Amino acid sequence: MTAPAAIIQPPHPTPAIGLGDSVPRYTSYPTAPHFHPGVDAITVRGWMDALEGDDEISLYLHIPYCDRLCWFCACHTKQTRHYAPVATFLRSLHKEIETVGGLVNGRGRVRAVHFGGGSPTMLKADDILTLGKVLRDRFDFLNDASLSVEIDPNDMNEGRLDAFAAIGMTRASLGVQDFDPKVQKAINREQSFALSKSIVDAVRARGVRSINLDLLYGLPHQTLKSVATTVMQALTLAPDRLALFGYAHVPWFKKHQTMIDKAWLPDSAARLAQSQLAARLIVDAGYDALGLDHFAKPQDALAVAARAGKIRRNFQGYTEDQCETLIGLGPSSISRFRQGHAQNIVATGEYEKVVDSGQLATARGIEFSLDDLARGWVIERLMCSFAFSAIELVERFGTVGQTVLCEASRLAISGAGQLLRLDGENFVVPEESRPLVRTVAARFDKYLNNGTGRHSPAV
Ligand SMILES: C[S@@+](CC[C@H](N)C(=O)[O-])C[C@H]1O[C@@H](n2cnc3c(N)ncnc32)[C@H](O)[C@@H]1O
Ligand code: SF4
């Protein structure tokens, strides 16, 4: 269910205001384009030193390879037809785990592990087992730690499934995108419904209780009818969660997307109609709508967290994970500590050189100011619940919170309540403006005027 958090690295030109405009996806605040090299390995060592014994930690492992390249993909990955580069990378990843585990030094307990990429499912079964062992040797795991894996169904076989099950897989997220052969051909992602179904069944047969499917709208040749057909087919698999992402066409950032002719893409009005139809079908089937683009069965942990106002947003998208510390491993991965964000070197070769020498692979990051924390809290609450409490904002952040509160009041008054309105003690994004919640969040983003890059459309 991970959206490619790293999609939108370049900074943003102007504050965005409407449908079709470009805005960050706000999987973090400040967003990655504002990270800088002033945060380095020494800074991150200090942050790791400050961890405490009972802190709960989430680990994210980024596997930067795939055995094929889908034209739509905006993830940080590289195609390889041979396993040798993957084996070399894994040796470096083990070294990084050893280094980070040594610095964490028994402080903190692992609550959640997430394997993402790229394609974790292109690892050989023995390598999956070894990776699981290396992690458990270097970190203390809570007994009920969760372990989720992004699965490309085309890669999966019995051996890999058994290996992930053996290292404790509790959740699986399958990339489906769309079942229409014409759409699949245009995105170079041919994957039959029968294959997806067989992997869902095989994952369930191994006792995995939580299955997510990733679907996309806004893809080449998609129509309302084809999106509806895909959604209905996906629902027959009874996933516990569904993620419905808008295709981000960013060819200036991902060259292979030039294989997708812009003329084949639905326009912003069609994208909005597709997302609304898909959402309605999913909700009518009994799922709760969560945040901007997720759905879950009411009894699923994510839906339970949402009802308790505890759903969170991090680099992996929406999560019920409450850990304050997220440690990213692998090239381009992003960590979050109480003090700030840090991102690893993006280029795999350079990452390998640095971690092989026993160093942390930190390339850049940002240390939080109180203003960042207050705005980050508001943006996260808006992205997760479309609302935030004025009282909680001031209680948490004092005078800095009051400044942000004044901005919220001005936005509510100047926009005549269209984007944000005060309802009791809560600022709320009205129902009809929810598809534009990224635009509302952007109004609280102090960094938006500073950049020169481009993001994906708001819807
Ligand atoms: C790391 S990728 C997929 C994992 C696995 N390799 C697979 O393909 O199934 C995670 C998800 O990001 C989403 N994604 C990738 N590129 C995207 C794009 N350009 N716009 C929106 N979502 C995208 C897809 O839904 C994909 O399933
Ligand atoms: S397999 Fe997944 S990560 Fe790899 S190119 Fe396709 S969508 Fe991207």
C-alpha cells in the first residue's frame, strides 16, 4: 500500500490552489525537497544516541531493484535482468543493518517492519530468510511486531511466499493497478486477474490476515467503465484494505514514463470522476474511506485506528503505526526521529560504497523547528482526518501553535469556508473539498515558495 513517497523529490514552484494543480503528497513535513546536507551521518548518530529503551521503532527496508520496469512507476528502482547486483546490494544492506543496529545498541524495540521498493519479491527465498535473521540478530523485536511486504504478483512463487511467511509476514500489499488488458499493455504491466487471485489465496493460506491491493486511476486509456470493472473485480478478492492512488505522471523525474503518451491520459475532470466512482463503489461494498486514498474493512486495524483519531501518515502512506521513530534502510530510504528527518544516499552504487566502509548512508535531512512540528501536525491531521482541533494545536505548540491558528482562521474567513471552516473547536475541510485536501494542507506549508521543481496533480 505504499505510494512512492519518493516520487516527488524536486521542490515546488508556487502554492497550488485548484484541481489539476501540483502539490506535494505530504507523506512528511517538511517535504523531501527541503532536506539539505547539513543533516549528515554525525547528526543522525546523535539522534540514534538519544533513543530510549522503551521507544518503539519501525523499520523500512528499501529494495531498489525490479526484474522488469513498469512504465507508470515513480518508485526509486532499477531494472536488472541478473541477480548479481541484487546479491551485492544485499551484502551492503546487511552491513548497514549491522552498523545501525550497533548505534541503536539495544535501545528501542521493533514494533513494525516494512519491506518496500522496488520489488522485495524479487529476492531469492534463501536471501529473504537470511535478511529476516540478520534483522532479528541486530534489533530487539516486540513479540507481536508486524511485518509487511510489498508484493509484485508476477515475481511470487511458493519458495518466496514460504520464506516471507517464515520470517513473520503479517501483512501483504499486492500491486494490482488495473485489470484491463489495454491499460496494462500501455503501462507495461501485464498481470492477469487469475494471477492476482492465486497470490491473494496463497498469502491467505499462509495465515496472513491483512491483505491490501493497490489500484490506480488516471492511467492511460482508463475510462469510468474500465475503472469500475477493475474495482468490482478487486472487491471479489475481499481485500482487507485498498489503496486508490492517482497516477502521478512525472516524466521529467522518471524518464521511462515518456513511454506513456500524454494524449492517452484522462484529464483532471476525468481523473476526479474516476476517483469518485471508484471510491463510491468501494464504500458501497462496506469499506470505510480513510484519509485521501485508502479504504479498509471496518474491523481492519487501520479503520479501527481511524475511528479512534489515531491514523498516521508517513513515508509509506497511511498507517496505524504509532512509532515516533522510523528507521529507513537501503538507498533513498527516509528515516524519521523525534529531532528530524534523514534520507539515505539515493544512488545504489554510492550507498554501497559508504555502508561497506561501516558508515551511515545519510545524505541529507532536516532538523525540526517548533514551527515545522506545529505545521507538520496540522498537515498530518488534515491529510488523515480532514480536520484538526484548535485547542489541541495551541496546547501542543503554545505561541507557535497560535500563529498557525491565526493562519487557519484567515483561510477559513478569506475562503468563505470553502476550503476550511470552523466547526466547534475543530477546523474542518468540508466534504466537497476533501479531494483537494493536499491543496488545503499546502496553505500551511511554509516552504512552498522556496523551490523550483514540480509535483503531481492535486487530484
Ligand atoms: C513500490 S510500488 C509496488 C511494489 C511492487 N513492486 C509492485 O509493483 O507490485 C508501490 C505502489 O506505488 C504505486 N505507484 C507506483 N508508481 C506510481 C505513480 N507514478 N503514481 C501513483 N502511484 C504509483 C503503485 O500503486 C504501486 O503498487
Ligand atoms: S514492479 Fe513495482 S516497483 Fe518495479 S517498476 Fe513495476 S511498479 Fe515499479
